[in-house]
Amino acid sequence: MANPSANGKRMQFYDGPYTFISEGFVPEAYGDAGALLHGAGTETYPVTSLNTGGKFLSYYCKTNSSAGDTRTCYFNLEMGGAGSASGDAVRSRISVSGTAIGYATGLHSTCQIQAGGTVGGSSSGLRATYEAAAATRTLGGAVCALQLDSYVGAGNTMPTINAFIKCSKVGSVDFGNLLALPAAAANGSMFAAHDTDAMTHSIKIIDSAGTAYYIMCTNGVGNRS
């Protein structure tokens, strides 16, 4: 096996699991029979490493273009069947089998504005877009730009601090708003003036210290513009 490390060796043999990755070289990994183009490892035989940290795949790219769209990875899946098939353009999963892990995230997406860098338009750590081509129709099913699912099996007891969305101050400067909404409209759209109705419901939220608060709601619509 070729060894790209800088120790001068050109061949290295390892007597161990054939899915093991040792520092400095990648073995001929057990192939994923379910991968149509390329893959390595299976759920039963994952490609394994004992290195402290590291990345199984790593790309550091840079573009100096002054126009056009550039993407490090681009995945496009077209579903052309007429049946009930389902699909994900990208499916990301992190599975925790060890104990006392520091943190685990299925997908971590970051937009970094470097010192001296500016963005004239919008910038976001994660952007979710729901798109439908122009057509005279009523879209089927339930639609949303972002869906958050909880999938906790029976028998689990949730910790005090749990939520579908968590807002954390990580850097030195805090965001000042929870949401940015379209300007208030008079046609009864997403955000509109509403007064004199009594509270009928509330939405429970919790702060990072575990204190619960409640956002007031009403099911009355007669006094909404």
C-alpha cells in the first residue's frame, strides 16, 4: 500500500482488521455494496480509525472568482419515478456508541466572515430552500422550508433543557433578535397587527439555565388585520 506520509517509507503492511485506517495511509477498504458510484465500509464493517481526531474526507478549496456560484460539493438527485419512492439529496448521520462524548452533531454548517471580509447580500450558517416551479396547481402534502423531527425511542427520559431549536451565544457578540420576519402586512399574512383578543394558548420555551417561559397565543382571528 502506498504511504503518502513524510517518513520516507513507500510500503507499509498492517496485520489487523481490513477496515482499519492507520496514520499516514488508507487501506483498501471493504466496499459498500449499496453505493452505486463509490463507497467504503458498511454499517457492520465501518472503516475504522484510532487516530486522535482527523477527517475521513477533507477538501480545502478556494476560489478567487469575482462572479458566478462556487460550491465545494454539489449533490443533485432527481426523482423521476411515479411511485411512492422517497429520497434525500444528502443524508448525514452521526451515531454515538461510546460514552461521555463531548458533543455529537449530525450536520454542522458554518458561514465564516473573515477579518476584512464583507458580504453585501445575505449570509447564513445554514440555508433551507423549498422550491416549486411555476404551475397552476395546488401542491400536495405538507410543505415547509425546514422540518425538525424528534425521534426518541420509548423509555428515554428527556433532560431538563430540551427543545426543537436551541439558541446559544458562542462568540463575543450576541444576536439581538430571535426571528427576522416580513414587514407587517394588512392582508392577514404571516405577520400582521392583532389586538384585543384574549390569550387562549401559549408556547413553552426554556432558557439555557432551565427556566421555563411562555409565549402568549390566541385562537381568535376576528381582531387580526
